[in-house]
Amino acid sequence: MVAGSVSHVSATAEPPPTHVRAAFGARGEGVELLEGGLAWRCGEEDGVLLKLAANTAEAAWVARVLDTLAPEETRLARPLRSTDGRWVVSGWSARRDLVGRPEPRHDEVVAMSLRLHTATSRLDKPRFVDSRQDIYALADRMAWGEAHMSLSPEKGGRLFDVLAASRKHVALRPQVVHGDLFGNVLFSGNAPPGLIDFVPFWRPAEWAAAVVVIDALAWGGSDPAIVERWSHLAEWPQMLLRALLFRLALHALHPRASTSSLGGLESASQTVLEVL
């Protein structure tokens, strides 16, 4: 599996420097590397999480957005400013810890995605989106036919080429969306779902919902009927196809992906083919 919570964050085995922790008000002695190695919890009483950003401009943009965003029925892990007002210090950003853990409540994540993207629908396109050259941006462009390159046949390229022939024109409006919600949503009992990060893409809101569905089918153990439950969304078959192509291209490009981890996407492709 290569989905979820890894898109634009630099994993690091080195804890945040003391001056960074102090800048964000994390003065406790305890420092714990979270599962996946993508963030550090600093000071249990402080409740501060620090992560090293691969793109500081993007990290600052995400912090500014999450600072003021107010989607309905959604908890947000609010970002923290440093003592001098910055969102990023020496490449590190900070947020408040959020109670909860990921759970296989996939339909609730799709519903939250739609509420979230109602709230983000008026945001301007971030300047860094078109200039990104990471494998996630490349996989996204390939899924929409905006970029072309050879993909490893054994890691998803063969299936990508077969499915890409089924793309048809869509006329949905692009907007700022979170393109990697799977694994980034926390649940705590009956509390609203909690969003811990934002991975920005410039695509239709329906596509972001479809990425959640594809991830749920491929790696979350979801029943295939989830596809039908959200079939009222506009251009749904094509959004599912592009979401699947995005994950296939990413799988083929990702250095940690293997032929054995392709099985979930192959299974999801059978469900998508039934609605095309």
C-alpha cells in the first residue's frame, strides 16, 4: 500500500531541533515519533505535533487554509504559528494533536469529503500546484491525460494503459480539493470526523470523493457496494476511472511499491469496470 498520509511530507528519523520545538511552544521534554515516521509528538501536555515539510510554500499554504476553514460537521487539527508569527520554522510546521484514530468508516469519509470541498470551493488555485514535480503530481497529471511517461508494466503500468483508453471528456469544475483523505481522517466515538492534514490538488470535488472510494476498495476492505452508494455524484464513472488511474500511476512510480501490493488496485479495477 502506498496511499494515505505520505504525499507531501518528508519522513525523518531525526526529532525536531530544540529551537523549533520552542518556537511552536512545545517545551515539554517528551518527544515521540508517530507511526509511519511522518510527525513527532512533542510534550504530552502541550499536545503539539511537528512535521518536516517537503515543500515549505505548500506547508505554509495548508496552515493558512486550515487556520480559517470551517467545514460543517468536521473537526480540524488547527495549525500553530511560531512565537514570531510564522507557519514554518526551519522547514517544520506544527499543529494541535487531534483525538481519534483512523477507522474503516469509509462512507463517512466520503460524506466528509463533500462537506470539506463545499468549504474549499471558493479558494483560489495555489500557485505551487502547477509547478510541483513530485510523483503524486505526475501521477495526477497522467490520470487526466496531461502528462505521459512510461510506467513499469509489472507495478501498474499495464493496467493503467488498458484503462486509460476508457477516458471520456468531463466538464466538471476544478477547485481546491484534498486528494489523499484515506488515512488522514480520525474518528473518536460519535464525534465528527477529524481532519489532520490537507493535500491540495486542483480537481473536481467528485474526483476527491472517488479517490476515497478507490482507496477504500483497494486497501480499506470496503464492500463493492460503496461505488453504487455514491453513484448520484456527477460524472461518477469517469471520476472513479481517473481516481483509479491516479493510484495506478502512483503505484507504478512509487519506490516502495511492489508487484505484490498491486493486488488491491487490481481488485478495485474490476469494480470500476462494471460501471464504465
